[in-house]
Amino acid sequence: MTERLPLFPLNTVLFPGLVLPLHVFEERYRHLVADLLKQPEDEPRRFGIVTIRDGREVAPVRDDEHPAGPLDGLGTTTGDPMEALHQVGCVADVTSVREQAEGRYELIVTGTTRIRLRSVDTSGPYLVGNVSVLPEESGTGAGALASGVDRAFRAYQKRLAGAKEASLSGERELPDDPQVLSYLVAAATVLPTPVKQELLACPDTATRLTRELELLRKETALLAWLPSLPAIDLTRQAFSPN
């Protein structure tokens, strides 16, 4: 079963349960938000966030009479949006909207369910996808794997805090649910976007946790050898300009 969903391509991966701020300034995505705001207030305002394979979020600058088309900047050489985008993405529920000057918007969205992109409609001002929901499977041994990832992630946090010449202000509680933990760790670990995309697309929680355990051990060992390695604040999600 598929449904039509507006698409917002980004160079960022959104995970279920995680929050992402968006600054919307391009005409095509302002149109998307305006269409969402026309819906009845009791209906969910949702769109799909899909990661760009090899392109840019923001289209090349054009004049007002020729606004960016839905594929501009995405890096496709054939005009096929399925070539430009990763096929596994995440539904973004809009939790708050603030309209700014010149028709811009500040959004806060929360990831909910994973989706698989089946086809893309390029006929409008922004992309619209035919998507299907990906089921969340536990996999074998997710509970035991979660305990290992919990320990490995705490060790990683401590190494990362040391690399930043800072200290963690108390240890945060991590979720007990293996699925929720797997997405939190995927979002909070400093990894390249393609690796985060790989984690989002894992077929089940156990597979994701297994891969995270491998990555956390590798990254922690690297931080032990390179204590001055630059890092980001683990408590914050990446901000996308559009």
C-alpha cells in the first residue's frame, strides 16, 4: 500500500523519534509549507524527508521570474529523481510553524515512521513521492545488543567529551527500548551522512544495533588516538538551512 507525500530532500538524515529544526526560504519549499497550512488543523501536517545522494539542498540562485524547479540542485544527470535520492526516508510531522519575513518559515519537525520511496512526481513546484511505510522489526537478540550499545555509547561520549576538552554534565538516561535506543545512537554519533543513511535503512533493530556497536568501538578507539579530533555537541541535532 502506498500514499502520496510531499518530499523535502536534505543532506541530513532524519530518524524516527528525533527532532529537526528547518529554516524554509526557497520558493518551492515555501509552497510546500503553505500547502500544508491549508489543511484542516485536525489533520496531521506531514511530509517525507529523504537524503540527497550527491547534490545540494539549496538550488543554484535564479531570478524571481524563474524560481527553482523541484529537481534543481539535486545532482541528477538523467532527470530521474530516483537517481538523486536515497530510497529510504522518514516521515516528518510538523510540530510547530513560525512564519517569518518575506514568506519564510521556521519549522520544528519530529521523525515518526520510515518510508520507502517507490516513485516521484516532478510535475509540481516541489517533489511528491509515492511511498510505503517500512515495518519496524526487532530482529534476533535486539535486547542483548542494546545493552552492549548502551555501554559502548557511554564510552564514546566520554572519549568525545575528552576530545573537546570538556566534561559531560552528568550522564543522561538512555532509553530502554532497543528500537528507540538504536535511532538515538544513530542520530547522536558523529558519522558521515552515508553511514547514517545506512543505519536508517537497516532491515531491523538488531542489525542496526550490531552495526552501531561496530562503529562505536571504532570511533572510540580513533578518539583515543586523536584526542583533538573536532566534534559536535551530542545534545543537538544538525540544523538544516532548507
